[in-house]
Amino acid sequence: MRRLPVYILVDVSYSMQGGPIQGVQSGVEFLVSELRKNPHALETVYLSLVTFSTNAETLVPLTELMDFQTPQLAVSGMTSLGEGLELVAVKSELEVTKSSPTQKGDWKPLVFIMTDGEPTDNWRNGLSIFESKKWGVVVACAAGDGANTSVLQEITPNVVKLNTADEASIVEFFKWVSSSIGVSSTKVETSGVEASGIDDLPKPPSCINLVK
């Protein structure tokens, strides 16, 4: 079976306290619940949750949907985005099955990134490691006006912005992520075609703006 790996990389620095972190908590729980209703996602999607604050941490390694348990999220520290990118790259190298002469490997991983702030580490070092791997669609979300969209655009051309980093808006983002993963899993299952850009994903709701 060819798996569709999905990495969710979330900022849990101190600025995410209150509504924002609760939005991530509720959003991830909703995402998992909705994807479990999708037979194509159940067959293909494996999900990982990685967080970054002063340090990056894998809270859930790449896990089958039915076995995924959303951990309790807590905020602390700074915004080491580069360390988060590096950790996702390192974990994907270990967790994603590569193609060989005798079998096809996993589909290229999808990556969804959310941050509400400015990186506090040397993020380009982490980006260079992240860019050395092969990805499917990478989407970065700038939650509120404190997020640096220029940095995110160096990571991926697929950048979206929430006008406010409140709980409701963040939940809406994760609902859209859930739909995007569902559509991607259906494509690979039914036609063997991978999503290659944001145009292959469902149109975002009105509270999520594409950054040009």
C-alpha cells in the first residue's frame, strides 16, 4: 500500500496562548475526526504532528488515522521555525518509504505549517535541509498580523493568511486542511495523481486569504 504522509507543523510559542492554541487543539481533533469518515483517507493517510517553540518536538510520529491520538497542546518559549522545518525533514527521511526497483514508495508528503509570529532562530538553515527533500504540496498559514508572510513565501509559494489568530479562524483553517487532505487522498486512490499545488486543493473559505 502506498501511503499519503501528512506532516502538520504548528507554532506553540508563548504568543499562541489562549484562543490560538485552543483553536489548534480543536482544529486537529476535527481534522482527524473528519478524515476518519473518508474511506480513501482511511486507506492512505498517515498523519504526524510536529510543534516548535524554543525547540521543535515530534508529538505524534507518522501514524495511521485510526491510531492517531491528538495530544494536549501547551505553549512556551520562542519561535524556532527553522528547527521545526529541519525536524520535519529528518522525520520524513526516516518515516517515508522511498521507491525502489521492485516497489513504489509512499506518495510525496503533504506539509501544512502554521505560525503567528516571526522566527527567532536561524530559520534558513532549517529551510535548506527542508528543501533537500521531496514534498507534495506545502502550505504555510500566517495566523494574524504578527506572522511574517515574506518568510513563509520563501518556504513555499502556497501561503495563506488569517486576518486574526482567534480560535474560530484557526479552526476554519484546519477544516480546510482536512478537506484538502481528503481531496488529495481521493485523487491518489482513484486516479494515481498527486496534488501538486494549491490550485489542486479545495478553495479556501472567505476567512482564509491567499497571499500573492
